[in-house]
Amino acid sequence: MRRAPRKLLLLALLAALVFLLPTWWMRIWLPRQGGVPTPTVQATQSAHERSYRQAVELAASEPLDALPLLNELAFTESPYASAALTIRQGIQSGRLSGDRAYLLTATGQALAAVGEWPAARQAFLAAVEANPEFAEAWAYLGEALQQNGQDGLAALEKAEQLDPNSLSVRLFLALYWQRQADFERAERNLRVAALQYPQNPLVQMQLAENAVLMGDTTAALPYLERALQLAPNDPAIWRAVAVYSVESALYVEEAGLAALELLHERYPGQADLLTLHARALALLRRDSQAEEYFQQALQADEAYTPAHLYYGIFLLAGQRTAEARTHLNQVLALQPSGPQADLAAHWLAQISQ
């Protein structure tokens, strides 16, 4: 396990020798011990859901008041246990500072981490109200506003004014401009971040992604190499290398599959990784193995839309039209709109012609 990351790093560094080739470019919770199981599962889930929603609402304004509910939920077998634990940990971390703005910001970050963006927005609004000079709170507020369908630029510019050296500010500004398709402005923010935080691999990964969005696919590779040098044992970097390899169809066997094997060891049975592995094998024309991985992905999560999409395309390439149609239609059933739905609709239209 220790040698593999170094091998992957060496492979990535060797790739620099062929740099001019076209390339492309991211709880453990304790079960309740003992007790008598309730005979009505649905009633238990509904009770847990009510408690969870109440806790989320409280956390957005008075985080400490939410702790009793979160404490209770975090150690159950409820579907909300993991999210409750994450929010609880954010509150517990934030309360150590003794500062209300910091507490609300830490809570907002935890809420965002579990996808509770409306509540996160409220927490960040309360944070900047508690301390209007807290740049981090303004930066996260800018992102939360966008996640809730609003324009967060004013909040992000306020954060930049307060602390132009903040990593969060630079990354969120870059993300904002990427969403506006202004990739050059995004790159400027990321380059400032790279100068300020030369040892941060996340900045290098974002530079790689932005290079792809700009259409300069070759430029992504050295950023990933740098990220690997900075964090050779970080699964997020392995994943970036795997995605890079599959999407570029370069170094698939040498780097892409090596990265995926490392990821499977760390995160076995994950539908997204199994799908990525299937795509890598399909590129290598190992069709029987690729199909096996697609099927494993759908066994792991039958509602994982990308597995249906790429399996459908794979089947279509093999002229298995009826099977392909089934999976592409499932994409539209699971996700009626968005890029994946558009791609599925495109291939379904090709079948119909």
C-alpha cells in the first residue's frame, strides 16, 4: 500500500516526458446498543426525520440548542445518523472558539457538507451579522447563496476586500467565475492562491480542472503531478488522476487503473469508482471485464445515474440496442434534466433514427 502511491507518482512524473500529447481534463457512527426494536419501521424513520429537520433548523440559528437532538440521532441506525454526526462535529468544533460568528460558520460548513444548503445559508447570514468583518463567513455565504439559486458575487467580493489572502476566498471566487464560464478570471484567482499557498494540493487540482474547462487539456497534467508530489497518499489526488486518465484516454493502464486499485482498497464497493473502472476497461477494449464492473456498480447503487448512462453507451457501442435503450431511459427517469439527461436523450435519438 505504501509503495503504490510512489509508483503512481513516478508514473505521473514520467508522463511529463510526453507532455505534448493531447490530454484531458473529484462514519463511523456507533449503533444503539440493546433496546427493543420498534415493530413499525416507517414510524421510526418518520420520527427520526422530524427530529433531524428540527435539529437542522435549530443549527442554522442556535447551534448549541441543536446538540441534544443531534446527539440522540447520531447514535441510532437512522438514515440521518451520519448527517447528524457531521453537523454535531461541526458545532462541537466551532464552540471551542467561544466566538459566535466562528461557531455559526463552522456549523454552516457542516450543514453544507451534508447538502443542507438552505440551512447553511441561514447560518452564514447569522455569522456575518454577528461579525461583519469575518471574511471566511462572507466567502462561505457567497457559495451558499449560489447553491440556493442566488448570486453570491457581492458576498465573495466583500470577503476578498476583508482578506485577499484567504484560501477560501480565492477558491470560491474561482468557482464562481467558472460557473460564469469566465475561466481566465477563475485562473487568475487560482494562480494567486497557488502563490500564497504553494504547498496546498487542492489549489493544484483546481488549476488542473480549470485548464480543462479553458480547453487547454494538456496543461492539466503538470498540476496533477504537483498535487501528487504534495500529497502522495491522498485519495482525492488518486481520484483526480483516475478521472484524468479515463477522460483523456491516456495512461489508462499505467496510471488510471493503478489509481483505481488504490481507491478500491480504501473505498470498496463504491458505485462511482466501479463505474470509472468500467470506463477505463472499456477504453482498453476489455469488454467482458468492463461489463462486469458496470454491473457491480449498479448492484452497489441501482440509482447511480452515471452507471446507467455509461453502461448504456457501452452497450450501444456493442450494438446491443435494446439493453442500451433500457439504461438510457433509466437515466431520464432518475435525472430528467441536466447534462447527463441531455447526453442520454442524444443517444436515444440516435437509436430512433
